[in-house]
Amino acid sequence: MIPSKQIVIEAGNRVAPFVHRTPVLTSRLLNELAGAEVFFKCENLQKMGAFKMRGAINAIQQLSEAQKKAGVVTHSSGNFGQALALAAKNLGVNAYIVMPSSAPAVKIEAVKSYGGLVTITEPTLEAREKSAANIVAEKGAVFLHPSNDMNVIVGQGTAALELLQDQPGLEYIMSPVGGGGLIAGTALAAHYLGNNCRVIGGEPMEVDDAYRAFKSGKIEYNTSTDTIADGLKTNLGDINFPIIMELVSDIIRVEEDEIVNAMKLIWERMKLVIEPSSAVPFAALLKEREKFKNKKVGIILSGGNVELSNLPF
């Protein structure tokens, strides 16, 4: 079921007081390289360093007072855990974050610094889900999925909503594809607020489940996750997948060296700290530049939470 235009607009109004309205930046040199007019929506400059704050804020605000009192829970190795902890803190709600023992210490500390109540589990999906279910049973907390929850999806789409308000003439918006929440939300915003604006996903060749799902019409899975774009290793969900199938125009796959090249260009030319996942849609544009020749293209720079000790260049 596709949410209404009203729901998309209301999410924008609901989220606005709690997030940064991130800038939309351009680069003459990158425009020349791409052969297109490119507008970068800088969610790497968002609170907690990624777009995920938007979905977390929107989802918590939709809960009843009794649900807010009981708190929220999710399992996350990083960005959504941080987003939910910070959003919950801003709204006076307890956030229980289940994290795998393999999560970087810096991310665990970040969640704690935002007031998140952290539970460490074995680094398997089964262990994470079981631990989250236990918290739901014991505390009555509401489980919020990082990408497969309609209120989260619509909230993530507010980045594209703002981008279209600032640049109403966009012909394309490009987004990375991981769990599917961001691209589904982006597609909703473009569908209702764009002027024949098409949405294109960028995905690493090494984790191309969304590309395959787009072709087969059913959710696909990855056998390997060997990509530098660590934020894009998750699978699509049954709530975001129908939106993607209906409203996304295409998904373009890119190689690892193309991701590194795009990331390096944005760091060097725009002086923007972005994580590898953020570079994927720009890599996709460069790979298929003929398709976008002389077009106005928006790109969601999804986040900037990168380990500086582990840069690929």
C-alpha cells in the first residue's frame, strides 16, 4: 500500500523541528565530469551524521503516549541505533538498542552518549532479534525496524522532500540502496512532489540483491557482503519492496573501485566527509553518464560516519 501525499507532507512538517535542514551543494568540476547538473543533498551533515535521524523522529512521534512511556527498541550495528537513541532523547523517550559484539566501539559509545540503553549480543541476526524480542516482552517497548517500517520510510523521504522544495526542476534523484528505507521514502517524495522526477538507486555489485529483486519481482538475498559500502549490506523488506517496485525507475550497480573513486572526488572537490555508501549513487551517475547527459540530478549523500583510520585512499 502506497502512503498518501498528505502523509508524506505531514512527515516533513513533523520532522522539521528536530533535524537540520541540510544544505544542497553543487560543484562546477563534478558537473563537468558528470556531464550533468548535480545537486548534492548533504545528509552527511545531519544530526548524528546520517539521514536516519529523520525516520526515527517520525516513527516515535506517531506512537501513543502509553507507547512512548514504555520506550522503543531496535537492533542495529550503528547508524539507526544512534539515530533512534538521539531521536528518543529529544522526545523524552527511552531507547533500547541491541548491538552486536562486532559493532565498532566508537558506535557503541556514540549510542550510549545519546542516552541509548545498550544490550550487546552475539553478532548474528538471530541473536539480535531474540534480544530485541525479550526487551519488547519485558518492557513493553515498541520495536522499530531501521528500514522496513512505514513511519520510518516516510520519515527518511523527508530528505528528498526538502531537496525538491529547494530544487523543484530535478529530473532525477539518486539514492543508495541498502535496506530499502531511504530509496522507498525518496521515491514517495518524488512521486508526489516532483515534476516527472524519476528515482534511481545505486548499489554495489558485491551486494546486488535489490537489483536482482527489481528484475525478478521478489525479495532476493546476498550470499556475500564483501563491499566497502558497509551501510548497504542489508536486504529489502516486505513493506519497502512494493514501493520500490512501483515507484523506482532503475537500479544501477557499481564496482568497488568506482565507489572509491566517487568518494575520493567528493572528498577532494567538495571538501565533504562522506562514508562509502554515500558515494554509491554518484558512482552510478558517472558510470552511466550518457543516461544523465545535460539533466538536473539530485543525489542524496546519505551519511558521513566514516572511520578516519580506515579510509580507502
